[in-house]
Amino acid sequence: MRIPVESVLAGHPYAREILARLNAAGHQAVLVGGTVRDAVLAEARGEAFVAQDVDIATSAAPAEVRRLFADRKVLTVGESFGVVVVVGPDGRQYEVATFRTEDGYADGRRPDRVRWGSLAEDVRRRDFTVNGLAADADGEVLDLVAGIPDLKAGLIRAIGDPHQRFAEDFLRMLRAVRLACQLGFAIEPQTAAAIRTHAPRITGISWERIRDELLRTLATPRAAHGIALLEELGLLGPVLPEIAALRGVPQPLEYHPEGDVLVHTVAAVGAADGVWDDPILKLAVLFHDVGKPAALERSGGENMGGHCGIGARIAEEALTRLRLPRREVDRVAYLVREHMRVARLPEMGVGKQVRLLGEGEDERAPLADLPRRFPLFADLLRLVICDAEASAHRADAWRPLLSRSVGLLVHLRRIHGIRRARELITGDDLVALGARPGPRLGEVLSAVHERILAGEITTRDEALALAARLLEGQR
């Protein structure tokens, strides 16, 4: 079988030169990994394929690669593992790895010993058969691990003994789930059984690596299936115990006929799948009801009131453990905390509606472009849509929100934007009116701003007059 190597290398022009130099010097050089896998799949499906990355493996030792590319910048940070990076004329980096074998994985991540080997030895140390394919410079596919039959069957199968593969690198268990979601494949039964055996050991690797695989899974159009797979394989509890705890937590059938909180949560993630790929938004969907078990316990089983605030704190702790950047932790916590508030948008006064809309406003974006101008509010709407679509409410819950949101944009154009309130009156104006600095000043200013945002006050004189009346009433 051949892959269209010209189209594979079209976006990576120097890769052909690397292959040619290595071959001319008498070394075997091949394309390996996901690029070959995806090219084979695209060819079988009659689809166009554009390679995102190109990885090259060779029989040449790292020192020989450096010698052959003495005219280029070569990065050697991974040379002890047989990997160097050749920098092309356009600055693009190409990873070139020497065929190798590995053994003695004491930490469940890195090999204790590495030695150079053959292509056959190199592919046998890799994780899954679909990732063990190679292709030469002419596009001829070299399948030494029966990867093509598994591609055709839609199976993720460990190369060789699955227990050994996962003991070498525990992250491969999460990678199996991610690949299954990315490719739409099933996990081969023996491979799945080995994951269940080794699942408790997943926390033996760094939370950063776990985080990255989770985010890659959430970025696929089958993230809901990924969460279900994590639970089925015993990985959800060790990695996301807060989400695993949602299993069996009951909900009122009139609102949630779909089932318990975990069933609802997975369905909500499924509503996002194929519509929004943003993994951080999907994290917010995943955690949106994480506070329900604690809220239910706090109320003695009566209700789940306050679950949003509890959930925001739980999400913050969990995502901090996963080493997410602070900005993204804050974004998810905000969405979890406010998702029920935005659901009540039509019931709020106009001023409060505008305040909620304006959280995180980016004034550089056009007012009519809601997702860019009001990114947090847009994310809240997306979260509410997913939440509603996974419940009995469906469009009846979110359609009025979209309608009111459009109305708010029209309203903002009429009152000349959210900044208008701050321009008409400030805390300094209240001090000039005789107010003392402190909480009461803030309350008065907030009340006046809310009337401005509602469109009830349009001039500075009106704002000052209302502030004076409110301050007088406090004396």
C-alpha cells in the first residue's frame, strides 16, 4: 500500500531533503507515527489529507545525523534517547529519531536503558498497532505490527503484550481513550482488560501529562464517549474523582428523566461534541453540576440549592491539581458558578442583565460580535444550551436566552455601551456630593449605574440627581 507522499510532505518541504540525505548516505529513513496512520486512513476513505506534523525515524545514530546536517542547526536536547531536531531553512523543526529499543521502565514513564536497533525493533516498542506504521520516501507503507488490519477494523490494539506496554508508560492508557475518541475506534478487548488492571497506577505519572491527554480527548468530537470510556475502564476515579462521584446521585425525574448526575453530565458534554471543540468550555460543561452531591448532603437530601457555588470551588481545586493555567481555572470556575444565574436572565432587571453580559467584556471587538465582545457571556450561553439539551427542558430553556441576548445588544447600542455608566458618574462625584468612602458609597454608585445600564437615566445631571436623593435617604 502507498500513501500520497507528495501531499503528505507538501506542508513540510524540508522533510524530503532529510529523507534523501539519510538514504543517500546508506541509512534507512522513514516517516513514522500519526502522520502515516492518518494518511492511510485518508487514502482508504478517499479523503484529502494535510499532515500537521512529520516525524522521521532512521537507522543513523544521532552523531551521524548531526554530521549529515552540519549545514543546518541541529537541536540535541533529546539525543540520549536517540532524538535530534533538524531545523529547516524556513525555521520549521523536524524530529529525527534513531531506531531504538528500550527496557527497564522503573518510573512507568522513561526507559532505564536505550540502545540503537532496527526498524522492526523500533516499531515493536511503540504503543498501538495503528501508530506502528512507517512509510518510505516513495510512500510505500511498511506494516510490521498488523496496524493496517486494525485501522480497517477500527480497533485500538496494544503492540505485543498490552500489560507490558502500559507498564512502560502509564499515560498510554489515557492515550488509548483519546485515540478511540479521535479516530472513532473501539478499544480491543485484551487491551481494554489490561487498562482496567493498570488503571489505579495512572496517578504515578505527572498531572501535567494527564491534563494534556484529557484536554486532547475533550477537543475531539467524541468527548462524551471519552468520559464514559474513562469510567468503564476504571480511569475516571483516579483522574477525576470529583466527576466519578456523580454516579448514582439522583435528580428530580420531571427535570432530568435522563438519569443521575453523571448520566446528565456526560449527555451535556455530548451536546457540545461536534458543535464546540474548545476543551476548556467542555471542562466547564463537565464540572457544571459537580457541586450537586455536596449540596444534596448539606440539605439533608431535600434539594441541591447552592450547588453552583460549591461546584465552582470543587472545579477550582480539581483543575489546580491538574496544573491548568490560572486564567483557565478562573474561567471554568466562573462558568460553573454562574451557569444557573444566566439561566434566569429574562427574570432579571435590565441593569442586572447588562452587568452579567458585561463580565469580561473586550471593548476592542465590535458590539454586534457577541462571542468576541462578551466571551464569558457567550460561554455561559453555550454551557446553558448543553445543560438544557441534556435535560427535559431542551430548546425551551435556551431559546428565550438567545432572544434576550440579541435584545441586549440592541439595548447597548441605544445606551452607548456599558462604559457609559462609568463615564456619567464615578465614586469621586459621590464624594463631592458629601458621601463618605466605604461600602455605602459603593452601593449607591452601583444603584445609579444599574439605572443607567437599564436606560432609565441618560444624562449626567440625572445621574447626579439620583445619587443625591439616595445619599440623602441614607442620612
